[in-house]
Amino acid sequence: MECRFSRIFERFLVFSTIVSLMLTATSVFSPVLNNYEVERVLIDWFTYILIIGSGIVFTLVLQIFALEKIKSAMHLVFIVFYIFGILFLCYITGKTNAPYVLIVILTVQYFLQVGINELFIFHDAFMYDCEDYAGKELEQYLFHNNLSAIDLTEKIKGQQVMMFAISISMFVVLVFGKLSEGYFSFITLLLVIFFYLNVLLCCFMLGMFKNDIFYAFLGFKDYVRNGRKLFGSVLLIAAISCTAGAVLSSDNALIKIGYVQEYKETHEKERYIPELPDFIDFQIEPQSEERMERNSRPSWILEFIAELIKWLAITGLSILGLIFFIKPFFTKHFRVFWTEGHLLKFLRELWQEIREFFRYVFSKSTGSDEQYSTVQGKKFRESMMEFLKKSKRSKEKIDEIDRLTKHFMRLIDWGQSHGIKFTQTLAPAEYTALFKNKTADLVGQLFEKALYDKNVLTAEEEKIFIASIKEIICE
């Protein structure tokens, strides 16, 4: 459940951070951009709804792109078609002024969400890379295979810069909004507070990811046992800090916006128009129109070549652009995505994860008593190795059982922490039957098949075995 809690929470941060920034900027500058005297309304309730709705759509699309391993160029294809869809929506709803701001706002919003979401994609890749290892094995594995750790480290550095940049952007919006007499409602102030709270949580996640890398190289992982409690502590500290700041602060700000306005008004009064010096009036004899036309006009051959090059370039670029935007819809990946129902599967899994997320958040159990006990897992592995020695299996079979045992140990450790005790008298399938779960039953059957069958499991069966254990542990 911890991994699902983190995944949903991370994607919510992607949505809430950027959407709160865009909503604040739009609400502050709406009085400046709107002109009710000439009925030029660029920002209204329709704009705010589209910003929120588009934020949800962008978050889901980015998650699908990550799962399907879509190329970066598809971001441009998606946002172009999405903007065309928004233009059509504005046309059928009669909001003909909205596109003037929506095109800019939604484009900026999408690529900002892409920038933040990439951090969590790199972190997911790193954690998936380390998932099958623990202890000394994890330490040795990362010593020889550390590309995912290097990529995540570089991405963390970039995200630190991005967090600073969008924080300054919000400050600039507030300052220039105040100078231009923007609209600061109570909801706007709440959005500002919500935005900086999200930035704080993003920075907290950056620190957590640094720790993940640091401890993984020491052979430790999953060192945080209760993410919900940890995030609750962060929110409590943020609330105490904001309350203390509100109580201790005064109306005498160190930097007053009024100083900027007074400086601007003073310098506007000091402006003057300098006198232009007298210039000597030169008398230039004008050339005849016929002579000027004859001297300036190129030959018809050069004109024809120039026009030909221009239209060839326009046609070529148009064809390349059309191929770039249309080709993805005719690829095998796209056909498989729709014919095999990947979208419906993603939405069903997402709905299930959201339900489990809220069930976990509002459950009474704090999870503080969930401690992993690896003693029984180690005993199980020793018994499996002893069995293989007595049965004199092939090296290929021994390697297979060794791989599967490591995964089954994780299931035993998880079961120990959830009250499902393992004893050495239980066969693997008998133990998984205690879970009262079809997925667990499948794990036990596959393990016993690998244990007693002379032939190794197929690649698909081993993949199902590993995926089933992951599913149980993440529940």
C-alpha cells in the first residue's frame, strides 16, 4: 500500500503545483486583460474550469506516456492536437475570446507539468531497477549498474532549479499584479498559500529521493515504513511555521511595493523631450520613376527561381510537419494500445488505486507496528538450498529456484508483518493459501511447479510469478 500511496501522492503534486500557479496568475491578471466596456472578456469561469480540467487530463496523459514509454516528440504532437480540441470547444460554446489566453496558458501548463513529472518517472525507474535486490546484493549491483542512479541525481539537480524558478515566477506574478492593480481575492490568497505548500512538498520529495539513492548504495531500501505519517509531520511543521509567521509578522514590510510606484511616478515627471538640432538641408535631385524601376527590378529568371525555392520550401516543410503529426497514429504501438484496451485497463487500475489511496489515508491504522521480519524468509531460503543439494538439480534449475526464492522471501516477509506466519512445515502452496487470495494461490502453484518440475518455467510464467508478488506486496 505504501508504494501506491506514494505514486498517487506524487502525481497529485504534479497536478496541484502547476494548476495552482496558473490559476493564481490568471485570477490576478484577469482585471488587466478583460475590458468589459468593449465586451472583451478573455478570462472568466470557463477559463478556470479548463485550466483545472486540463491539469487532470495532462496528469493522466503523462502517466500513460510513462507506462507506454512514449518518445519525447509525442509531447509536441499531443499538445498541438489538444489545443485544436480546445479551439473547437471554444467555437461550439461561443467563447471566441478565450483562445487568446488559453493557447498560451495551457501550453505553458502542459510543459511545466512535464518537467515536474519527469522527476517521478526517473525515481520510479530507479526503484524498479533496485526492486529485486537487497543488502549486499543491492550494494554490489549499484556499484556496477548505476546509470539509473546517475540519471535520477541529475534530474534532482534540475528539479531544484525548476522549483526555485517557479517560486520566483509566483513572486513576480504577485508583484506585477499589484503594480498593475490586479485582483487579489481571498481565493487567490488561498491559491498562493496552496502553491507554496506544494513547492515545499516537492522539495521534501527531492530530499527523500536523495536519501533513496544514498541508502541504496549502502544496501538499504524501503527505509521509510509509514509515508502517510511522515507527510503528516511535514504538513504539521508547515502549518506551525505559517501560523508563527502570521503572528510574528507586521504591516511594516521590508520591501514595499509603494516604493516602486513612487520611483516610477517621480521619474515619469522628470522625463523631457530633447530639442532636435538643426540639420543642413541637402538638395538631392530625384531620379525618374522609370529609371528607378529599371535599376531596382531583378530579371524575371531570378524572380522565378526565388518564387520556386520559396514554394518548394513551404511545401516540403508542410509535408514534413504533416508526417510528424500524423505518423504516430499509424504505428503498431498505437494500434496495440487501442486494440488491447490499454486505456481502459489504465483507468480501471487508476480508479482502484485512488480508492485504496483514500482508504489508506483515512484508515485508523498508523502502520507503526508493521516491521519486516526476515528470519523466516532466511530459513525458507536455507531449506530450499538444502532441498536442491539433495535432489541434485542442474545448474540452470538451481539458478531458477534461487531467483524465485528471493522473490518468495519478500512475500514471506510481507506476510510476517501482516500476521500471516510462515513455518517450515508448510509447503509454498500451503503457505500462500493462508492469504486467501487467488493471486497468492497462483504464486504458490508456480513456485511448486518450478520446485518439482525438471523443466524450468517459461519466461512468461516467471514474469507472472514476479508480477503477482509485487501486486500482493503493494496492496
